[in-house]
Amino acid sequence: MASKTIVIPDTRTGFSMKVDGVKLNLPDLHEIAADLGISTKDVLFNNGILTIYNTSNECQSIVDSNALTSFVAMAINISKEDISEITPVKAKPKTIEMDDMLDEDEED
């Protein structure tokens, strides 16, 4: 059977930033999302890098006024100086391999 791949587009854009001296947990990420008016799925933290996808008008307004690092710092009670290496990012599309899901169950 031929391989079937489904690509799910993701058009989100945002910023990644290095956060020093703090380990963020789920409540921290929820706090950041609430303060920026975005969904919790739009805030990710991995290996000291915080990624925020700009998915709301409120967040866009904060970005436009160059206040994103200030809002993040206030949300998690850290100094703005602990945030560095701010980089624009674009979400990557998700791919799903359908090989196993499309094979018929031979045990029936």
C-alpha cells in the first residue's frame, strides 16, 4: 500500500526568546497566555526557550508597542533582563503518516 501523508498547515507567527534563571511550568504558561489574550496552545517552553505565537488583537497591540518582554516578565515575576535572544518565528506545519491507520485489520 502506498504511503499517505497528510499535512496540516499552521500559519501562526510569533517570537521565541531565551529565558534565563527560571523554569517555567504549566501555570506560568497559562498566566502568560491570559495576560496576552492568547490561547494556552500558543505559549510553549522548551529547553529555556519561550515561544509565543501572536494570535490575538491584544497580543498584536503589545507587540506593536514593543512591550512583549515587559508583559512576559510581569506575568512570571522576573526581570526584563532575564529575557534575551528574541527571534521572530513561524509555526511549522504538522504532518501525519497515514500508513498504519489505513491498513486493514488482518486479525478479524
